[in-house]
Amino acid sequence: MNHRFLLSVALVAFIGTASAQQAQPSQPAQQPAAPAQQTLTPQQQAQLAKQNADMSKAALQVMQMVDANQIGQVWDTASTTMKRVVTRDDFVKQITIDRNKLGKVSSRGNPAVSRSQFPAGASVPEGFYLNVAVPSTFANSQEPVRELVSFRLDEDKVWRVSGYSLRGPGDGN
């Protein structure tokens, strides 16, 4: 697997659907993470841990770009699949609205990594996804907000960020 990371983001057109990329046991197309890890060799477990660390670092870089209002630059190098779903202007506009409501980031917690696979015809474009969810606190929110960066393994075997979303306690996630 290619471990080259391009920092790129494209918001899933239906912003609420970005959360569908987060691993949920009720989705039949996903592979459960825990049972698969039990059958991995120590070397495979080490590779998985390295990928988790690398992808968490890449997700933090994307979050920092959003913090710095570099949202358009993030979209510019987005996964082509996601660019077909949302325009640059809509992407920048929606994230700007969401982040302005929350204010400046105060802190970010430990990332949680999950993986999903979606078949053709699913509500999310077909492919393999890796999701990094981070509990983040913001100036205008009393409770932590889940900040999610989703990566898609593109056809050229490069992971590119395919979504960014924020979910507060009252958002159902």
C-alpha cells in the first residue's frame, strides 16, 4: 500500500452524509475492525498502527488548514471523486459557516481511526475509506464537537481526504 499522503479535502455533497463515512456497525458493507485485527500477524498489526498514526497526523494537518482558513487550498487537491460531488465554493462556504458558529479551536483530543468500504450504489461514492474522528473543543461550544476527516483510497492508491464534518452533541452522532 502506498503510504504517500496528499492533503486534500472535498466535502461530500450532502454534508450530513459525511458522517455516514464514519464506521457504524449497522452498515453491512463495512468490515468490522476488531475481529480482523485478531487474525493479523504482529507485523501486520505494526503496519496498521503506523498507518493509524500517519493518517491521524495527516488529519490533524487538514484540521489545521481549516483553522487557518485555507479551506479552498484543501479542496484544490481533493479526491477527484469528491470534487464531482461538491463545488469548491460550496465546500468553502459550508465549512466556513460551520466553523464560524463554533469559534476558534481550543483543544483537540486523541484521534480514533476507523475504516469502511462502500459498494457501488451506496450513499457514499464506492471505495475504501479511512476516518479520523477527534473530539475538539471550540470557543463557542460548551461541549466537545466531533471533528471528522475522511480519507478515500483513490484509484492511484493514494489516500486523499474526501470529507470534513463537525458533529456536536445534538447532531445525532
